[in-house]
Amino acid sequence: MLNNVSKLFAVSAKNISGSRSIVSKSFDLGFLNKTPKTQITTLPNGIRVATEQSFGETASVGVWVDSGSVYENDKNNGVAHFLEHMIFKGTPTRPSPHAIESEVENMGGSLNAFTSREHSAYYMKVLKDNVPNAVDILSDIFQNSKFDSKLIEDERQTIISENNYVQSKEDEVIFDQLHAAAFQGSPLGRTILGPVENIKSISRDQILEFVSKNYTGDRLVVSAAGAVDHDALVKQVAEKFANIKAAPASQESPRAQITNDFVGSEIRVRDDSLPLVHFAVAVKGLSWDHPDYFVLELIQNMIGNWNRSISAGKNLSSNLGEIVATEGLAESFSTFFTCYKDTGLFGHYGVCQPETVDDLIAEMLKEWQRIASSVKNSEVERAKDKLIATTLMQYDGTSKICEGIGRQLLTLGRRLTPSETYLRISEITPADVKRVATSLLRDVSPAVTAIGPTGNFPEYNFVRGWTYWNRL
């Protein structure tokens, strides 16, 4: 079992450097306790300002909002994504998209945004002397966007075109259908872009109402990494974001009103005009803050991915990858672990010939049972070293660090230190892996989605049965 968090925080550099990991042979783990400290200040309106200062000439700064499509309803589904498009269309002081873009480009910076099911983010990378300018731009679009009715009408076709593109991508459709099946009747089951009929009808009033309800101080994190001074940034944010209101004291947390129960079910769309079957098989995963988060991430790493175009060899570290390559079962497969605040999805996405889909799914679920029963210590150690390396890379680069701070403060309420991350992974044992795999992957009802020539796709009860028939 993993040590509790309080023990993890007490680790010393000596403890870390003494770890018996292959990773420790390739670089000095003592650096883990020398990484920049995360400084966090909460303003009176609830906004959290968090920074990690390092030497250099650039900085990344962004605003991360605890708001996405899960906070929508059937009538306004898609409004969070629509808002992302409209927030760059102009303010009284920057009256057009061109004015905003020109100002960012003239300072040699970049401005990006995204909307997910749970979060929205707006972030910039600039030279260190332009951090105040970046804060000014972000605060302006957050508080003063005009949401011009004519521009809203103009933007509809752009978003409809984006939706059409998404609908043409089998992997996008599969994962939207997977959410619809696994979380049917729940907010997570809705798409991020929303149905076309909503995109055609979302109004300025709906956008303003969504902003008023969801863009409150308690749900905003302003994070920065790189050449940035914490106290100076706190002062700037306090001044520039002063009009962001705190949530009313009597208001119940919007998340407390949301339930996302997992439902084992199936959505299958037969289209014999497609040459390959695209499918996903998933079970209920874990939330961001679950104690076994890193154990399940390790299992994902152990099972791995495979693609015929770039991984044609058969001498693979992935047991499933070697079987798939040897037997010619797929064009590609990937293992995914998607986290949310109170739930998650774990499973596989596969692309294969219609005649091999039955065997491919059977081998995937057989691998689950192998890991739950007889995982080897050597493969656990190998996966730990790989996971440690890839995870610690998220602490390298101002953009990655800025994103990590914002996401973790929204999902965990705190910032994970590199030393805690390292120890939580390095202390995972084969017994932990078997325990979590048995709990989540054995004798369960999965969510299944498929598109393409699905005539040979196994019936749901067979897929369900393979989660226990293959016990080893």
C-alpha cells in the first residue's frame, strides 16, 4: 500500500537520492527538492494566484476556470465552447480580434485557449518584461468582452464547421459516444461543442448568464511560471481582476449538484463503407484526487500503445503490444486513462480489420486479467521508471508548469511537488497493481462504442464476460 500524503511530504533529499530506481542512475534525483516552490495567494474575491519562479527570459501566465460543459444543461450545451470563441472578439479598449492578436504578436508572445468538459483555460507565453501586459490582456477579455451580437452570428458558422470536422474524425466520435454511453443522462455525457441545433441558437444572453454563474473568483486560478515575481503578480491581479465577483456565501457549489454515475452499456454504429472498425472499451476509472491515481496510471503505462505504422517490431515492452504485433490483430491501439473531479474512464481505443475485432478485444481484456493475477515485478519496475521520467517532464518548461499549477489547484486544491510525485510512483508495488486491477478491471460491466463495419463485432454480453472468463 502507498504511504499517506503526510509521510510523502516529509521526505528528504537523502531519501530521494537513495531510491533504488533505474531512473536514479540517469540523473541526480536530489534536484527534486531544489525545484521552485509554488507560492499561492488567495485574493478577497476568491481568485487564487499561484506562481513558480525560475531564472530565464520568458514566462507563461494563464487563467484557469473551473467551468466546462459539465456545468451546462441540455438547452445551452455548447455555450462554454462558444464563449471561448467569443472572448477574443473585442473589448472597448481592444475593439476587434485583430487588435488583440496584433498586440500579442507585437510583443512576440502567444495566446491560446481551450475548453474541456470540466475546465476552460486562457494562457499566454511572453518575455518577462511583458508579464504585466499579458495580465492586462487576460483581465480585459475576461471582464470587458463585448460579445457583439453581430459577431456572435458570424461565429456560428465557424463553430458549425469545427463541429463538422470533429464529426468526420472517428476517434473524436468514438470518445464522444463513449461519454454518452458511460455517463448517459449525466453532464459528462454531453459533448463539448454541443449539438448543431444549440450552436445555431445560443444567444448573447445565454453567454452572459453562463459567465455570471461560472466565472466567479472562487473558481478562477491565475497561474504563472518562469521569470515572474509572485508579489508583483498578486498586486497586478488584485488590481486588474478587481471586478471579478466572489460567489455568494449562500450559493451551493455547482459541482455538488452534479452526479456522473457510470453505466455499462453500448453504442454501435454500423457503416460498411468504412474500411476499418474503430472502437473503445472502457470501465469506470478514478478521479484526480484518488489515492490510487498513480497506480492506475502505471497500469496504463504497462499496457501501453501500439501502431503498425511506427511500431512494426515484435520485441516490445508491452505484452499486449507484442501479441497484437505477432498476431496481426490491429492497425493500432491505445490505452487511455481520463480523469475527472469525481470519476474517470479507463480503457482502450482500437482500430482494426473487421475480421480481427473479436480477437483484439478478447486479448485486451485478457491482459487486464493477467495484470490482476500475475503481473511481474520486472515489468512493474520498468513501467515505474518510464512513468517517473514522463511525469517529471511535466515540471520542465514554463507552459507545462503553468498548466500543471492551474489544473492541480482546480482538481486537487494544491500543487503536487516533484518529490511527492516521484515517491508516490516509486513506492508502488506489484501487490498495489494487482489490487487496483482486480478492483477496477475484473468482473465489470464496460461501456463499449464502435463505428464501421461492425458485423463481426462481439455482442455486449461476450465483452462483459471476458472481464471474468479469462481469469488466470
